[in-house]
Amino acid sequence: MKIELAFGLTGLEVELPAQVDATVLRKPAMHTDLTAASVIEQALGNPLGSDTLSVLARGAKTACILICDITRPVPNGVFLQPIIRQLTEAGVPLSGITVLVATGLHRPNLNDELEELLGDPWVQQNVKVENHYARDEDSCIHLGVTKKHSVPVGLNKTLVEADIKIATGLVEPHFMAGYSGGRKVIAPGVAHHETIRTFHSARFMEHPLATSCVLDGNPLHDTQLEIVQMLSGPVLGLNTVLDEHRNLIHATFGEIVTSHLQAVEFARASCELNVGRKFKTILTSSAGYPLDKTYYQTVKGMVTPLGILEEGGDLIIVSECSEGFGSEEFCQAQKRLVELGTQGFLDSILEKSLADVDEWQTEMQLKPMRIGSIKLFAPKLGADPSALTGVAPVADLHDAIVDSVEKHNDNHIAVIPEGPYVVPFA
């Protein structure tokens, strides 16, 4: 049996060993007769919890449109121009509109990559396009401290001061915040580094509800909602949902919390799978381009299948890692993991009020390491990248699967072609 896993831009075809009994877990087919442009048109024309953009923007002089960075396959080219045109038709001058890339603490998106991200040259030709820099003190405004979890809140000045604030993004499972999109594009998207490092510290990450598909009681989600409430004026959201082939099948627009929750409920039907059992061998991916550009992002694919991984089982993951490991800060955290071990690393971060940049991703890698063994197929990281990954490298996927099923004396395996975009539960 051959199966294609999401891997880079081209995918990776794997020949499964003849003796395995594979359960393939993928999104159910979801279809719309509408074009992508029509999906956006309907969303903008039927706002949830707010007036239409053309009404809200009357008299406004400035607008800030947030977009996700290159690590998310958001169809920006479909909706940015319609949003901007509605703003200008309502009287907002082009000179007052900024498209702001919500980088969080990721690197900026520049030059050809920025063009790819925008997906429409008209946008860059007509309005300002900027990256958020979380460590630039002059670009942020401090708004106070959240009541529930005492998080200091700093946000990008352009967003805070804009008359119209619009967060756009992709709604998909997120291994910390439950679901991406909506409020998450604001924080951590355009938050100050201390804001991000506070609610990515161990007191948040180790909370049992800081996990995939959970919003109620999730301390990250609660904090993000509080941060949204600290902004003045209308805060709007344009949320998109894609199928397994990256086709736009659903979008919502309106008040940021209301529109996001509706998109989450739509996404749940395709992303959350009740499998009814656990497996000793799981083959999964990091969802392909752009999510598998780095090992940093690959960790997401290790965490989302944990609901069906048997204690002591093997999680085999493929990731192109075309840009290598990730930030230098992440590499330093990974080195500490390898030196200290899982418990030693956890002990070293538990009392921190401010997490080191990107060490939260290493902390999330502890979760699968506590349950079973991680096997990584990532040839672009070199023959033996374990000094930084802390997991076992795989040279041949066929052999790795055979070794696992023979070791466990169980030929039943789970295969998740689209990695972290699908969350299975036993």
C-alpha cells in the first residue's frame, strides 16, 4: 500500500510494509460549490456580531489589517484586496491602511517571501505592508496587565492606534492555544516580547488544558480574550478554513470573538477525529510546506497525535526542514534538553516568569517524549541531527515501520498524512 504524506511542496510517497494493517486518519471530504472569492464575499456581506465593514469604517481615517506570517498557508491573496476596497469605499484613505505581518517572535517575512505571503501584488503597490518586531520597544504600546493570569500586555502601536482593527487568519488546531486564528493573531501575533514570553512560560504550557482543540479553561485562550478586550474601538476578525488540499471552504467575518468561535465550530467537524483506540506505531507528518520549513514547527506534528499513542509506542514523523532547525534561541533550548534530559529541562524552567525565546517549543516536545519514542525522517537536517533534536533519526521509513511493528508485536499502525491539521482522539 502506497500513501502520500504532506512533505515540503511535493509530498512524500511511502510504501507501507506488506504486513501492516494501516488506519489512515485524514479530514473528511468537505465541499463547497462557491469559488474562494465568493466564500469571502459572503463572509464580508454577512458579519457576525457586528455591522458590515462599510458601515463600521465610515469616518475612520486609519485601519490595520493583521495577516499571519509565512508559517501559515492563509489565502491572503483572496481576501486582502476586497477588504481594502471596502475600507476605501467607506472613506478610509489608502495612505491610512497598513497590512501588518503578525510574526510574533518569528523572523520577518521580506522580499520574495513577502510577495508570496501577500499573494496579490496590488496590495503592496497600494498600501503600507510592515512586519511586527516584538523586541522593538518603540513599536509597541503597553496597555496594562491581565486580571486572571497577570500577563503584562504590550501590542504593536499601529494596531492599537488604528480606527479599524482587523485580524485575519487560518482556523486550525493549535497544540497550545486550542485553535489558531482570531484572537491569536493579535497575541502572540503582534504582541511585545514580554507578553509572549509570559504566557508561553511553564505555568501556562504545563496546564492540562493548554492543548489541541480545547478553548474552555485554556489559560492561553483566556489570556488572549482578555488582551482583545483591552483594545478600544471595533476589533474584527476574518477567519478562513481550508480542506486537506488547501482549498478555501469556509470563512467568517465580524466581531473577533464571535466570528472566531463560529469558524472553530465549523473546523471541529473536519479536524477532530474520534478513532476509538490507541496505536503502538504512528506515522505522521509536519503538514508539509510551509509548516515543515523548520524543526521548530515540526514539534507541532509530534504533539497533536498524542491522544492515540500507546504508552511506550513509536511516533514516526516526516518533515522537510528546508530551513533547518529554527532560531538560535530554539537551538540553545534544544541543546539544554539533550544535556539535561526531559525532567532536568522541565525543572530548569518551572520557576521562570518569563520564558526564554522559543524554549516553549522545546517544552512542548517533552510531551511526546514522556509517552513514547519519537523517530524523525528529515534528511535535510543531516545524517544524525540528534544532538539538537534529542530524538532518533530515521534513514529509511519502511525499515522504521517494520522495526516498530516487530518490536511491539502489533501490525496495526495509524497514518496521519496531514500531521497537525488533524487531531485524533481514542
